[in-house]
Amino acid sequence: MGEKYVFTGKKAVLSAFLIVILFAGVVFTMSFVSSFQKSEFGEQLIVNPIVPLTDETTSNAGTSETDSQGTYTEDYSSVYSKMERDLMVIPDKYNTGCNEKNMSLVVSPDNVDSLNLPVKIRTDGVITFQPKYSVNYPDEIVFSDTDFQFNKTSFFYADLKDVGTSKTVVFNNCRFKEFSTTDNDGGVVAIFNNCSFNKVTASHATFRNCYFGGANKDALDISRHVSVYDSYISDLIHPNPSYVLGNPLGHTDGIQIISGTEECDNIHLKNVRIEVPNLIYPVEVTENAVNSCIIATNKTECPNFTIEDCFFNGGGYTLYVTTAAGKPGIHTTMSNVRLGCAKKWGKHYCIDRDTSSVLTINNVEDTDQLYVGSVWRDSDGIHLSVTNDTNQDRILLVRTEDGDTRINVPAFPLYSQLVEGIVFDDLPIDVHHVIKSGSPYVVCFDDTDGQMNQIRFVDF
């Protein structure tokens, strides 16, 4: 299936490379040698095999917690069972993004030329797949545990049309300031697993368990052929030290779908969470504002945009769709989506000047209960990540074999209740609670108004 190259941050310099050239009846092969492993891709090159995540606070959102993790006993298995949210875990700050403890290589303008990387990376942060640099790129290249520190310019592919054959670049546990890919014909496909970004502009890419945000920027701009799974976007308004009064930054969006000269097609979001409230700062600091959790605009048709099993909170309108006069429509399907209370004006806003857009809504409702995302156990006890996206103080009841614990989780403020001085970390988002128990299981209920709605069950 072609050659695969794996580069990790466990060694800053690759070991010796082997070139065997057989051309015109002789086959050309290039290898960067450290050690060889066998896989479904055939023989592949591994430079320090990837080390699994070991941080107890990190577990993949969306990863099923199956019965193999523990054996139910009659004490609780006959009473409690796993729910949909136990099998597809809500993304949060603990189970998305990179694990910095495992990161061991920095790639920066200062050292990029000294590293024997499998692709051409310029000092301005451009990954270049141009034949003039190399004709013999492997079919798949993997980067792991790497911090790409290109702060002033975007980190993107250039001249993808010149690559020739399809290439796949995989990034595992990597961190970026900005990453962008040119809108291409699929010559290079990017796959990101457990990566962190301030901003991404992408086409032909897949994101799993990734985190986007933490800056005054659109978190994710998409054109076409992009899938985002089990990922988290948050925290898009910050003071700007270089801000000049009267020169507003404009607005930011969690996800922006922009169809340009090419058809905006095949965009899928599943189990994606967006927390982007419009925090209030003095105008002397910033005039930036969050426009929406998701905005979609078009110059060409966008026939296949799906949003499934997602959680959105904030923006002016949560979903904002605009269609220009004389342009084809945007076909959006939203199903099983929960909306928080922080929106300024409403749930969704659609301007369709030609009535050709289609917005299909199935089970899209305001949330009425707490979220419990990451749950883990260590020597300190049982850890819970808890969020309240409703405008009501709520009660979390945590049941273990040692008894019940009740926790008051404060209400999320409405937009009208946000005032200067409230920062993102003040909000009831991903609040960390520890239950002092070594119980083999934990059951969480939203017990607001005595309703006792089960929202999470984990068997350790």
C-alpha cells in the first residue's frame, strides 16, 4: 500500500538513512531508518514508536467505555446501566487536545533547518510538497509529540496540485498556533489526532479529539471535505495588548463554513462541543465579539453539511446561515443538538435570498441538564468534569459505593447578565470535582428540583 514514514519527537535527530536506487528496471526507494515495524501498510519506518498517553486525566472523548474495563457486580449492575453519553463521551478540556507531558520536540524557525524531517518545512512554517524539493515523498508521513512553534505565520501546505499522487500526513499529539491548508483537489489529506490549535483553516482534513481556541480568532474555518469528531472549541474572546481604540477586531466564530470558488461539500461534525460566550471587556482592551458557534456563507453550493450529537453555547445566534442572491443554497442537517443559554439573540438565523437553502432540524433543543464529560479515578479519588449550560443553579448527585455526594453547580449567565470582569474560567464550564472514594463505579444524576435524571455511569 505504499511507504509510510513515522517521525516522533522522541529523538531530535533522525538516525542514518538508507537510499537504494534502482531506476529504469531498477526501483527507487528512500528510507529514513531507525527501526522497522510491520503493519497493514507493510514494512514501515518508525523513528521511536509512539508512546501511548499515560496522563490519568486524559481519555479520548467519544471512546466507548466497554464492559471489558470492569465487571459489574449485583450491587449496582442490576440498577444502573450505561447510557448513550457513557458510550460517546462529551468533549471537554481534559479529553481533547494534546498531552503536553508527552511532547518532546519543538520545531521552530530556529531549528527547523537542522532537523532531518521527512518533508520540506521552511523557516516561516510552510510545509511544502513541491517536486523541486523532493520527488519521493512517502505515501504516509506521521508526526507525533511535536510542538510546532511558528507564531507569526500560518503553518500550511503549498502547491498541493504539484504533488502528483495522493499523500497522507498524520499528526498525533501535536500543538500548533495556526494551521492552514490550501483548498486542493485532495492531493494531500491531513489527519489530526489529539492536537491543539488556536486557529485552523482546512480542506481535505479529519480531526479527532482535537481542541481549538484560546485566542481572538475564528477557531476553525472550513471549505470542503472536512470531518470533525469528538472535539472541543472554546474561549474566543481575550484582551488584546496591541489593540488600538476605534479599530475593532471584528468578530469571531467557532466554526466558519465558507464556500469559495470550489463547491463547499462533505462537511461533517459529530460529537463536537462549542463554548463561546460573548465575554465583556472594556472597549479600551478589545471590541471583539463572538458572532456565532457556527456560521455558513456561500458563493457556490454547499449540498452536504451535517451536524450530529453536538453541544453549542454562545454567539449572537448559535447557527447563522446566509445565502447570497443568485447563489445556490446551503443544505444543513442538524440532529440531536443541545443548545446552551449564552446566545445573545437566538438559536439560528437564516438569510436565504433565493429560498434554495435547506435547514433540516431534528431534535435540536435547549439543554435542560448538567453535562458530565471526563471521569477518571486515581489515588486522590474519583474526578469529574462538570458543566452547567443552563441559566439555573443545578444539583449534581454523585453516587458511589461509599454513599451520595451532592454538589451545587451555579447557573450559566445569560448574555444580559455578563458584565466586565467575568472571564472564561469563572464560568461553570468543565469544573473539576473530586469525590474522595475508591469505589469501583460512579453514577451521576442531575437532581435539580428532585428529578434524579441519570446523566453518567462509569464502571472502573
